[in-house]
Amino acid sequence: MIYTLFFNRHRADMVGDKLKRYDDHAANVYARAVAHHPGFIDQKAYTADDGERLVVVRFRDLESLNGWRDDPIHVEAKEEGRQSYYDEYRLVICEDVRDRAWKREPRA
């Protein structure tokens, strides 16, 4: 499994209609990933108290990630992000080295 860690900070003027536009744009880009990239697994977003955001995106393999990286709609969205939405971002690509899981069983 491949993880993309997208650390970012929105521009200070990301409020009201501009924030709604971002949210709508992000939803459309996410729908594109789901519909056109079978190696896309999921994504989850988190926001820290200081405003830094983290989006964790999972892909089946590196080929799937590269297909998404080169998707023309995604390429346009990245440019729009740099121009209109973000003050800064950092992208980290990680490969799953070890995966452990534990889940509490429901009590009878």
C-alpha cells in the first residue's frame, strides 16, 4: 500500500464563499479519484489546533498513485491549489513497511 501525506495550510482569506468553493472543488476531485482510479482506496483529512491540515490518501500501489498524479483533472486542481487555496504544502509519499491491527471484540 502507498500512502500520500498531504500537509497544508489554507490561505488566511479562505472563508465564506471561497471556502465553499474549495470544499466543492475538493469533493469533485475526490469523486474523480473514486470513479476513474481503481487503485485509489480512500482519503481522510485532519486539522490541527494551529490550522495545519493533513490529508492521508491511500493507494493500492505506486502505479495507481502515479496514475492519479498524472490525471489531467488532478493536475489542474494542484495548480488551482497553489494559485488560490494554499499558503504552503508538503507532500510525503510512503510505502507500507509493516501493518498491524487490533480491534476490541464486542462484549457478549
